[in-house]
Amino acid sequence: FMKANIIDGKAVAAKIREEIAAKVAELKAKYNRVPGLAVVIVGDRKDSQTYVRMKRKACEEVGIAPFGADLPATATQEEVLEAVRGFNDNPDVHGILVQLPLPKHIDEQAVLGAISVEKDVDGFHPLNIGRLAMKGREPLFAPCTPVGCMELLERCNIPIKGKRAVVVGRSNIVGMPAALLLNKRDATVTICHSATKDMESIVRQADIIIAAAGQAQLVRGSWVKPGAAIIDVGTNPVDDPSKAAGYRLVGDVHFEECKEVAGAITPVPGGVGPMTIAILLRNTLDSGERFITRDVKS
Ligand code: NDP
């Protein structure tokens, strides 16, 4: 009996970061310029501040120049838009991301739509999502977490073309773009959501499962076709008095059960999580390269 291959997202992400650092150094040597990433944060949510700090630190580690706007929770929509527009106009900034969620009084779609499509490294601009959905078109950027899922499949040599893929979840940031990316790579894709009936029989047909429902241990071992590849995006805190923090993180997949059936599976933590920031850095590198080499030509 074959045990599942446990996909080491941390190792893959570290490899990608090394590749990025080398390319940034190359740009620096050749053009004396480096890619720049601006992160806009509004308010003082602890989790958002942690993510933003991690992103800035990750930039520095690969040589990407970090920029930031730190606005108070009371900032007006116009002030947030001003910050975005300032970075749109700044030639040293090649990527802009707005840390979500925004405070309730700010229109998230208006802010995301104000980011220059060419600097939309999160891939949340409607034009980039639209291109992702269109045949024969390519977005400039696709959302980082689902791209990270695809990268794990590819770097683990898991075939995608012609395979059956099931995505559990259809959010704008994970489930839907994951389904669109799988479709672009010629998988046959089914999307499950909260109104899906008999989800387990649908999941059981999948060669590739991407779980992004935000429900702890939703996907059980009995739902999995033997040999299937499972990418678990979920990060759900569950009480655990044995941990100093009082909780631990579990995925949307029942790991212990599913690893006995799957061909390959990502753990939580250490699977998809580390990939998200690595892809954000790569999107920023791609953008910086595009701008910097274009500036040289013109
Ligand atoms: P959302 O809450 O925005 O979306 C959840 C989706 O899952 C919705 O489409 C919802 O359906 C569907 N869903 C919820 N419950 C069920 C259920 N019981 N059966 C089937 N479908 C269900 O979450 P996100 O997409 O933002 O995030 C998903 C998970 O991924 C979370 O655990 C989050 O923490 C994690 N995450 C991890 C990241 C990483 O870097 N590792 C990055 C981003 C997210 P409906 O549309 O009908 O409401």
C-alpha cells in the first residue's frame, strides 16, 4: 500500500524565493533598478498587520523595495484612493496591494478597481479576473493563493490536462480563480459551494481536489478517490489547550484520513500558506521586469 506524497510547500516556496532573489539581483546589475511593492493597510486589525509585516520582510529578503501606506481605521475612502493613486503614479512602484478586509465604510470594489491593472499584483482587478475567465486571453496577474496551488501541482509533476478537478469554494480570492486557472490548464472543473448537494460523490470523482471552503476538516478520507492529489487551502483555528496559543490550525481537509487514500496531499500548516507570499513576490518581479525593460526601450 502506497502512502501519499506529502507536498512540502515550505521547500517549494523557498526555492521560488531563491529564483526571485537571483532575478532581482540580475535586474539590479543590468539596469541599477529593482522591483518595488507597495502595501496599503487601513486600520489596526492584528492579523492584517501581521500579514503586512510578513510581506514587507519577504520583499526585503529577495531585494524587492518595500513601499507602504499605513492609514488609520478612520481614513475616508478618498484618502485610501489617494494613496492608491499615488502608488499608481510612482515609477519605482511596480506592484500595489491593498490588505483586505477594509473597514466597512470603505467600498472595497472601488478601491481594488482603482489599482492600475499593470500594478495589480494580487490579481483582484476585475480586468485581470475577466481575462483569466476568457478563452485566448491572459491576465497580467492571477491571484497569489490559487497560483500557488497550481505551482505546487506543477512542481510535483501532477498532470492537469484532461484530469477531473473539483474546487470546494468559489470566493473571488481563492475558489473561483483556482477553478479558472485549472480550466486554463485544460482540466475538467467542477465547483462546489454551500448549496451543492451530495458533495462527497462529486469530490470522489476528482483526480485533483482544491479545498477552499474555510470549514475545518470538511473533506473526509471516504470522499477521496485513491491516488487523487489534494491541495488544502483552508486555515482554520481550532481550540487546542496543549498549545501555548490555545489553538492550532487545521485545513479544510481531514489530513489524517485523506493521507491514507490520496496520492499527494498538502499539510496545514506548511502547504499552500508559504506559497502565497512567494507568488506575490514573483508577480512583483514579473511586473518590475516588464516596467524596467520597457523604460529602457522607450
Ligand atoms: P470564503 O469564506 O470567502 O469562501 C468560502 C467558500 O466556500 C464560499 O464559496 C462558500 O460557498 C464555500 N463553502 C463554505 N462552506 C461550505 C461547505 N460546507 N460546503 C461547500 N462549500 C462551502 O473563504 P476564502 O475563499 O477567502 O478562504 C477559504 C479558506 O482558505 C479559509 O480557511 C481561509 O482562511 C483560507 N485561505 C488561506 C490562504 C493561504 O494563503 N493559505 C489565503 C486565503 C484564504 P458560498 O459561495 O455558497 O458561500
